[in-house]
Amino acid sequence: MLEAEKQYIQEAKKGNKEAFGSLYDHYLPQIYRFILFKVNGKDEAEDLTHEVFLSAWKNMPSYRMKGFPFSSWLYQIARNAVIDSYRTNRHHVQIEMVDENNLQTIPSSQDEVNTILEMEKARKCISQLRTDYQDLIVMRFIEEMPNDEIAAALNKSEGAVRLMQHRAIKELKEIYENSNGKNIHEA
């Protein structure tokens, strides 16, 4: 959390662009990572991240501090932006259409290949979870957010978040175990 977060928020609510810029600079990386994990590529993640912060700026005057970090509010906006994106942009990119500049460099060792394959398998398994479970897993284990912040972002109680976390992990484990032995693209 920013040392002077409350002051930045108060100033941003009054229309101070520099104060909002400080909040933006601080929270941009984690909101971008959250969105990138949930969408089909860097361009879409960048666009949605821009939309999140634009929406936050437009809605700053109505923002109310409720004892949770500012990031909880941003995650709510990000979740909604991703959901809206899924609803309006249900398209798939064919491999032939991918710009070769967007492709990653070729790994140099078998260990790197195995790590990439396992990460891709984990990502595919997570993508098979319900949306709220996906969000929870990303916030808790990728962003390492505490349960109280996740609860605020998901509009749930901490107890509900702990229960969801238990269920999400159990379901993820089942999906992962059922995908063993399968080609990663079948998972």
C-alpha cells in the first residue's frame, strides 16, 4: 500500500491528475498482470487496463473508502472489464494470424521447455474454473493478495472467500490430475 494513499485518493477525488497518476503508477503492474492472465494477449490486456484506469478516473468523485485498499476497487473494475470483454469479443485468433513478433523466443533447454509447458498447463486448468474461482486464484496466488482484500474485490465476506478458495483449489487439483497424461492442448 502506498504510504500516502489516502491523501492521493482525496486529492484525486477533487480532480488532481498528479495524485491519480501516483495511484496509477503504483497499481498499474498488478492490475495489468491480473488482466493479462485472464485474456488472450498483451494488446487486449493493455487495452483493458487502460479502460480500467480510465473508468477509475471518471468515477473517482464517487469513490468511497470502506476500510479496504484502493486496489480492491480497481480489481472490481478490472473483473467487470474482463467480463464485458468476454461478452462483446468472443473471437478466437487462428495461429496463422498471429504476428510472429508476438511469439516468445525459443527456449534453449529442456528444463525451460518443461517449465513453459507446465505453466501453460496450469493456465489452461485455471481457465476451466468458474470465473469467480479464476479471479480468486489469480488474486491469491499470483498477486498474493490477503483474503480481506480479495473479499472486498469480490464483494464477499472473508469466510466466503476462504470457502471459495478451498473449493477452487480442490477443483483445480481435480482438473489438473485429470489432465495428466493428456496432450497439453487437450487439457
